[in-house]
Amino acid sequence: MSGTPSESPAPVHELRLVVTAADYDEALRFYRDELGLPERAAFASRDGRVTILEAGRATLELTDPNHAEFIDEVEVGRRVAGHIRVAFQVDDSTATTARLAAAGAEVVAEPTRTPWNSLNSRLEAPGALQLTLFTELDTAEAAGSPGEERA
């Protein structure tokens, strides 16, 4: 099947990434209070706790190992990501990176301009997740960068 969208209604209505965090309170504080993901619902029972956070529009990005290595090379300079990496589009990846680092995330790579014209940083975050924060750069800025293409 090619890259054209299907004419029929989408059979999936929501992508929910479920993260089991050993330090639930720290992960909740980080993602809700520091990253700013709004809380949709929270549930507690004698069997544990769960909080569902809104993360805007969700997509599932599939990549082959060669392209994953290329992305790591561009963003970090070496292969570092595991099987899963979570990417959040933010308004200002530089400021958000600094804020999340102050909140306990480990900065793997500072914001870097990519060949696909975004400013991307990489962090190790609570819940054992590797995060990419990306800000799409405006088209006027892109016009001044010959030879760059979107991946």
C-alpha cells in the first residue's frame, strides 16, 4: 500500500502510550507539572494508580533501523535510542529542554537544527523514556538553508 490515506473512516480513534514508571509520583510530576500535559483522568484503587495525560495529536512513526540510526546521528551524534523513543512537538525546544533538565531529565543532546528543518533535543526522562523535543522552524528561516530536505 502506498502513502495515500484510506477513504474509509479510521478504525483507530486514539493512540495511548502506556508507561509503567517505578517512581509513579516523579513521572507524574515531570510529565504533568513540568512538561505541561493536561490531566484527562486519574484512577486509584487498592491495586494501584493510573493517570491519563493529554498529549495533543498522536501519530505512530515507524522507522527502519538504518533511519533510526540516522535520526540519532543528527540529534545526538551517535546511536543512543532504544526500541521506543517519544517525540513531543513544543513551541520552544530550547526553553523546554532547559526546564525539563531543571526538573530532573538528563540532557542527552542540546537542541540541534536537523536536515528536516526542526530544532530537536534529546532527553532521558522519568519512566525510562528517551524523549525528543522538537520545534518546527518557520519557512522563512528554512529558505535561508539550501540543501536541507525533510526526512
